[in-house]
Amino acid sequence: MTIDVSNIPVETRAQLAALWQERADSETSVRTVFHQLVAELIATGAHPEVIEHAQRAAGDEARHAAVCTELASAYRGQQVAAAIEPAIRLPDYVEDKRLRAALHVVNLCCIGETLAVAFVEACVESCDDPALREIHRHHMADEIRHARLGWAHLASLPAEVRAQIAPWIGELVRVNITAWESRIGQLPEAGVAGHGYPPRAQLIAAVRNAVSDLVLPGFQYVGISQEISP
């Protein structure tokens, strides 16, 4: 990876290093819960292709974390320590293992990764450096696959399981919006122009538009047609 940092002010480089280090921590957390999800999908007899894509997603997140650490190191001008895998798990929600795994898929993939696509797409548009833009594009392509595995799993479930999921959707959407807006709220308000960080308002708009344009229609498409007000 070659990112040209020679003409970036020292203060901006330090800011970008911190931002990428935080993203490395975030990607490592997502890898951890994808490992949990893989185990649950196997235990509950999910479709083999869904399991395969979930296993690949865990590997993707490990690669994302490594790339983010490398970027943090490039901006800081010295090697940054790799993120430590946290002791984190997805919420239990219910005792029924099949329904719990489905809710985890909804939370992590159908909602979380779909919103991640919108976030990264906004970042791509704010990149001037071709190498940095390409990194974001590869990341976005991975997030698209991760979201798709969630929708594929929902579509493979019996109608009665999807009916059990429906009452949870509104709250899971709201929780994800709150989490994303909280995370975005820690970023520079004006963004870091040209370096993959658009203004906060643009990122929040991207996330909210993804909910109305992608997430909610997605649930209707797989037969979960409950009215939802995010």
C-alpha cells in the first residue's frame, strides 16, 4: 500500500492516524461477532452457502482491520500495534437458537452491513488519493457481500420464522441507527476533505437514506412486511 502523506500537515496526519486506528478496533470487533455468527449458523443448520459466506466475512473483517492498522501506521509515520480482539458477543435476545441466529443475521448483516455499505460509499466519494479510494472500494465490495448473506439467509427461512422476526425489526433498526449516529458523532464535524472523511451531516444522511431506500424495502422483499418507523 502506498499512500502519499508527504504534503499533509502534521496535525491532519495525527488526526487521520487516530481515525484509522479506531476503525481497526471496530473491524476487529466485527470479526469477533462474525465468528460467533458462523458457529450459530452451523449449529442451526443454515444453508451451506450462507455459512460459507459468513466464514469468508470473518476473514474479510480481519483483513479490513489489518489494512486500517497499516493506514494508521502510514499516517502516524511509525508502526501502530494491531487491534486486540475484544471479548464481545451479540445480544442473546431469545432462548430459541434458530430465532436467535436469525436475529443476529438481521442485526449484523441485513441492517449493520447494509448501513456500512452506505458509510463506505460516502467515504469513497471523499477520497482524492487513488490508492485510498481503491482501498475503500474493496472494503465496500466486501460489505455488499456481507449484507447479501444476511438477506439470503432470511429468504431461506420458513415463513413462520420470518413471522417471529417481524416484531423485532423496528427496534433493531432503531438500535443500529443510534449506534451509527453515535459513531459518526465522534468524527470531525467538517470531515477531513479529500482523505475519505466527508462531513458528519453527509454521513448521517447516507445512513438514514440507506435505511429507507435499502433496509426497509429489503425486509418487505423477503416477506417481512411489518410497518416500521425508524
